[in-house]
Amino acid sequence: MNFKNVWGIVRWFVLGGMVLVILLMISKPQRPDAAVTPEDKKQFSHDFEQKMQHLEQAKEDNEGSTREEFSPEEVNASIQDMAANAEQVMGPGSAENVETKIVGINFVNDEAVGQFTVKRFGKDIYVTMSGHLTAKNGYANIEITSAKIGNLSVPVSLINPRLQEKLAEPSQHEKLKLRDFVADMRVENGKLVIVEK
């Protein structure tokens, strides 16, 4: 076998590998959360608000260290309500102008798993990240433990520095500000735990 034949074979393997990587990146992964019916969404959103009001009232009454646990369904319903309210406040079509959209969030053991879409080249690219949630100086913080683009696993070292840089930008940082009565936030046993000050 001569060099030309070997180069031809290697070239096809490289091309096949690149096509495979691109297909994995643009494929739609499985949602991290289960779909919720509109009726259930209303109830979950109501439950989320009730628990937040309970924490706020506990702060006003100086109860100290009151905690509430939130299911993934409650958090997702609240996020969907916030997105719908943003559409009403900012006007029709404003939600389509957002670069990154939240698909869903789930809690697995002590990690939060979030899936987002980013519009690139006219196609929705799915990004799924897992990490540990914390509260630092009144702001939500996440330390990424795994990441995927589409169905392709990506080293955390490629994603985390860019994500932390983006989250540190003033416009993004303010979106992570927690309500005044929140002292701590973490994921425990598949639920989001929020502790009041």
C-alpha cells in the first residue's frame, strides 16, 4: 500500500468523524424534565409562589433559617410564567429576540440540570449543563460539572470559563440577584432548597 492510498483512507475517516461530530452537535437531546400539562403548570406555579411568600413572611417575622423545598415541576412552571409575563411586559415578539431560551430544568441528587437553546445559523442548538447551585453575596452561582452541545459531551474546561465570564457581565449578573430574604440555595435529594435569612 502506498502513501496515496493511506492518505485517501485517512481522509475519509477524518471526514466521517467530522460529519458525526456535527450531527451530534445539532441533534436534539432528550429533555431533562417531564412535560407538564397546562392545568398542572398552573398549580405548580401557584405552589412555587406560595412557598416564596412563606419564606418572605418568615423573614419579616424574624423566624430565621426557614427553608422550603421546590420540585423541578414547580421551578419550571415558574420559569414558564416569567417568560410569558416578559412577553406581556415587553410586547409581542420580544421572547423571540432572546438569544438563549430555557427548555427545562431538573434536579438530580445534588445537581441542577438545565437545558437551553441558542439560535445559531438559523437552527436551535441545544446546550445541556449540570452543576452545583449556590448563593454567594446575594447572587445565584453555578459550578458546572458536565456539559453537552446537542448529544456531544464537551469538556467542562471549555465551557466553564466562558460561562463564568458571561455571568460576570453587569447585565447578566443582575439577572442572578436573589430576593432579599434568600440566605442560601442548593440542590438536595432532587429538590431545590432555599433557606431564608
